[in-house]
Amino acid sequence: MAHPFLEKLAAELANAGIATLRYQFPYVEERRHVPDKPELLAGTVAAAVGLAAETVPQLPLLAGGKSMGGRMTSQAAAENLLGPVKGLVFFGFPLHPPNRPSTKRAEHLTKVRMPMLFLQGTRDTLADLTLLRPVCAKLGSPATLHIIPEADHSFHVLKRSGKTDDEVMTELAQTTAAWADRWKD
């Protein structure tokens, strides 16, 4: 929750007109290294969404996260645990373990019944784009894939990209805001 990436992203999303609710999974809160069972992780996501809906019932809700947080959000959505959420945003969806290409982690996405935005870097070792592009294509119109050239899983870019990490952070937030405007109603 207090990771510098998430703090910067929350600030950029606020600049783009999107409020955020950050939370931690129990294993992180308890400073354990091994993640909780998927059911507990998805339940934590659902509890956070419930709190957001209760706190600001007048705002349209998106849910999502960075890496595993996004994947657990998508699993909660596939289980219909997210109530009033209008769409999902994934900042670096972890399609597979590092450098071990597979699409197994995406199988549940066919059960998600809301729009999804995938923000991915071309150097992300947890999401081979030759696999993620067909996954998104198969999902059809609910899935939007936005590629950040030269970005890795943490959205760090190489100097040759012509962008700074701060510019990428702004792009992530502005892309999310523009995408969310499509799903307000």
C-alpha cells in the first residue's frame, strides 16, 4: 500500500480526477512473504470494494491493482464478488511467472462480465505480449490493451524510450481516466 509506485500512481490518478482506495492483503500487513490463499485474497478485494462503495456511493467504482493485486481483483470479479464495480484496471497483469510464458493465469478472465483495461509494458517479463494480445482479443470488446513501449513490469522505461518514468506514470493515469469515462453510465 505504501510502495512508492502505488503512492505515485495514486497521486497521478488524483490529478486525472480518479480517487483511489489503497489497502493491503493480510499477508503483507502481517509482514509474511508467502501470499494468502486465493480465496482470502479475493475476499480482501471484495471487502475493499465494499468499503469504497459504502464510503463514496455517489462515485462510479473501478477496481484493479498492480500485478498480483490486479489478478486477485479479476478473480474476485470472475466470482461476482465486486457488486457495483463498473470496470477493472490492471497495472501490469501478471500473466505468468517471470520468463515462463503461459496463459493459465488468464483462464478465469472469460468469466469477468465487465470492461477490463490492461496496461502493460513491452519489457514486462510477467506478461509476454505475444500471449497477452491473443488473450485480450479472445475476450473481445470488454478488454482494452494499452501498451507502454520499453516499460518493464514496474513501468520503468529505458532512456532510449524518450520518456521518463514520471511521464509513464502520467500516461497510466490519463489512459485510465479516458478509458473510465467510457464506462461512467
